[in-house]
Amino acid sequence: MTAPTRLPETALDVVVTARTRSSDAVDLFDLAAPDGTPLPRWEAGAHVDVALPDGDVRQYSLCGDPVEGTWRIGVLREPDGRGGSAWLHDHLAVGSTVRVAGPRNHFEFEPRRGTSYVLVAGGVGVTPISAMARAAAHAGVEYVVHYAGRSRASMALLDELAELHGDRLHVHAADEGARLDLDALFAGMPPFTTTYCCGPERMIDAVEAAGAGRQVVVERFEPKAVGEPVRHESFEVELALTGGTVTVPSDRSVLDVVEEAGVLVLSSCREGTCGTCETTVLEGEVDHRDSILTPDEQAAGDRMFICVSRAACPRLVLDL
Ligand code: FES
């Protein structure tokens, strides 16, 4: 039996219209509305939430053409994962229906003339990067793509990237000894360059270290290491919409406590990477512990991810 999902009421059923093998472990699934009506538009960097039969939800970046609005996801089969990618690989065929929500975008890419872009992808992190490269090409801005992987056979979307981006694409296949030299990459970068990176944690950490002081925007699939919380004491959270106040002890998350109080909050990863539990902050100072917001966005203090972020003051007022 299919369990209820944690997707919002705006979630919709879509049908798989094509399934393509893109690398030795990544398949591409094209999705469309069952009646052929256009699906919501999306921008490069966006992802969709896909419901699994056990009610769990997984996020997949859209890697079709953002200008045409094609919905395509690339799914890496992860034998040691939590089972979501294996279920999609084993059960989704052309004609299958799957429930999805979104698109949502926490990795926004808005190409601007006068800025050049370095797009760095590692492994299946190529999915949002491929959409960014298409958007950059459409916008007519300067860009290059650096794509790293174990081997060409393991690298999804490689043919498409080569065809669309020609010599702007630089392939770094480890088994060919063509490793990505990040220090050289940043040293040779002209001013007014913004780097976008999506890939494994160690790649993102290396890009952030090599690009310190430069404009670098990353998307993480795994939570980054965060230090001790600002406060070790409990704090209060006032729920402005539903009324009432809850106390969040030091060993529990805001999400756990508000759910226990009967407030419906959408969530998925519960580790500060997917963005599903984003909540508007009306008052109070936040101890941001997510892996999504940039330092500037964190400093704005107007939203938080309540599965991991906490209060840096005795009382928060949230739009819940
Ligand atoms: S549930 Fe994923 S960021 Fe909170």
C-alpha cells in the first residue's frame, strides 16, 4: 500500500515519457503531465520533490532545458543509499506515474551580461550544472563548464554537454589522469567571475577553499560540518499563525517540537540540505545551521530551515 507522502497539496502526478541510460549508473527520466498540459516553468538550479511509496521524499535537480521548460531528472542508482534511487530505477518505466512537487530553487542562477561564469560539476552534481550551462548559452554570457568524474563511462550527460558547449566543456576524468586543478582554475580567473559548483562534499569543500574571497555559489547534497550551537539552553518559539508558544530543548530540533505540537510542516531530508522546511522568521536572531543559504542570505535573518537551525536568542517568532 502506498503511504501518505509529506508533499504539499499542490503536488501533482506526472507520467514518465522517456527513460534513457546516461552513464553506467545514471538514468534520465523525462516527466510530463498525463494530459499533456505544460508543467510549471522552472529556472536553472531548480529541483523537484519526488514521492516514494513509503511516503518519503527525494529531491532531484531538473536537467532538461529551462528555456523550453522540459522536466527531466537524472537519478544515480546508489546501492548503499537509503533506497530511493534504487526504487526509482527498479520501478519507473515509460508510462509509470509518480507524484512530484515543485519545482523549487535554492541554487538560483541568473546569468548577467558583464559577468562570466565557471560551472563546476562532480558526478551526478552535473544535473543542475547542465541546466545552468544551457541557460548561460541562451543568455549569451561568457561561461565554461568543468566536469569531473571517475571515468567518462560514469559521467552522465557528457555527450549532450559536448554537443551543446563544445570547447567550453572541460572534462576531468580521473582514470585518464585529467584531474581538476582548482588552484590553477581560480588563479587564472578574470575579475567579475562567479563560480557555481555542485558535486560531492569533498569537491565543494575544495572549491570553497580554493575560491575563498571570490564569488562562489554551491549546492550540497550532504550536510556541511557546523560548529557548536550559539546557545546550549532551551529557547521559545512563538507560532504566529497557529497561535501558542513551544519550548525547544537543547537536544531537539524546532521541527520535531512544532510537529509534536500538531503543526503541519513539510520536511524531507531533516538535515538542512533540501530546503523543504523553509520557514519565515518574523522576530529573533537565528543560529543558521543549514547547508543551503549563502552567508548574505543567512545574515538577512528572514528565513530558516527548522530541521537544523536554532535560535541565537531566547525567543523566535516564526510564521507557522
Ligand atoms: S527538511 Fe530538508 S532542509 Fe529541512
